[in-house]
Amino acid sequence: RKEVEQDPGPFNVPEGATVAFNCTYSNSASQSFFWYRQDCRKEPKLLMSVYSSGNEDGRFTAQLNRASQYISLLIRDSKLSDSATYLCVVNVRAGNMLTFGGGTRLMVKP
Amino acid sequence: DTGVSQDPRHKITKRGQNVTFRCDPISEHNRLYWYRQTLGQGPEFLTYFQNEAQLEKSRLLSDRFSAERPKGSFSTLEIQRTEQGDSAMYLCASSFWSYNEQFFGPGTRLTVL
């Protein structure tokens, strides 16, 4: 079983739609959680950190459920530029290695 | 450009050859990480350094792989006797020692024929 699991998609949605991605992680000792975005053939870039209380950054909302070891990302009012792969990432200890899920591919269509 | 840089960006080699990649981290960052990413998968951790000390190695890092960071600045990753299964994107990232965010370089794409 992979340490971080995601539905690979692709999720094909029209512009303006709301889309949600989920992720589960197996290591209960995980302390930090992130969503990274990766465009085709580019490096991953941090989209947002995920906090237990849930957090929002513009059209993006991330939530964490430690009891269920589950992380989510909600994108509202999808834009064409949101098309990318979204990587769920956990970290057992600050400064240590990141453990990535396989990514969920999103394609936003006009 | 003050981000993480990697060289070369692309490398094509024949099976059995040795290859070496270089990573230059963001200058103030004392932690440097190497990851490998194959098509359709997320990056997988290989190893990381704090300054010049190699603190952790993944079991993915077979004895054909070696990484160094001799002066705590740039790092090199060498693969000896390359195999077709080594074909992947090799990503370098850097961070401050206790900070969560890792900044990634553009990667070196290796193709082993």
C-alpha cells in the first residue's frame, strides 16, 4: 500500500465548476500536509499548506481530518489555468523528506 | 534567477554509462534533497543533506547511486552503470533546516537507451 494515495483522475471539468480532490495517508505520525501543483514537464510548486482547522486561499480550500488520515482540496470557479496535476504531500517532521501521492490530474475545459 | 538550478536539463545516455547531475540550491538554504519522478507518478525521495552531511538515504538509492555535497553548497548525484529503469526526472529541492517548504529545481530528465 502506498503511503499517500490519490485518485489519478483525470478530472475533466468545465470552466467555473467546483472540483474536489481527496487523499489518504497511512503514517499516523505525519505532522505536516501540503498540496503541490505540477504543470506538465515542470517541477512541483507549493500550492498551499493544510492545517487541522482547514484553510482557504482565494478559490482554494484545503482540509485535514487527522482521525481519518484524509486530506482534501476544493477548487471553486475553476479556470483554464488550473489545469495541472495536484500532488498531495505529507511530512513526518519539518525539514525532512516529503512523501508524495501519485497526483490527481485536472483538466479544465472552456 | 535566485531559485534552485539543475544541470543538465536533459541527458541521454546508453545503458552501462555513468552520468552525473548537478544541483545548485537557493544560497541561504542548508538542506538539499534529491527526488526521482517517473511518468505518471509523484516524486520519490532519494536522499538529503544538511550542509555537507548526508542525513538520510532511501532504499531506492542502490549502490550504483552516490550523492555528495562537498562544501555544503551545490550537490552532485552520480549514477554508475546506468540501466533503462533509471530513466526518470531527477529533481533537486532545497529548504531551511526546520522549515517545511521545499523549493524545487526544474529537474534533469534522464533517458537511458
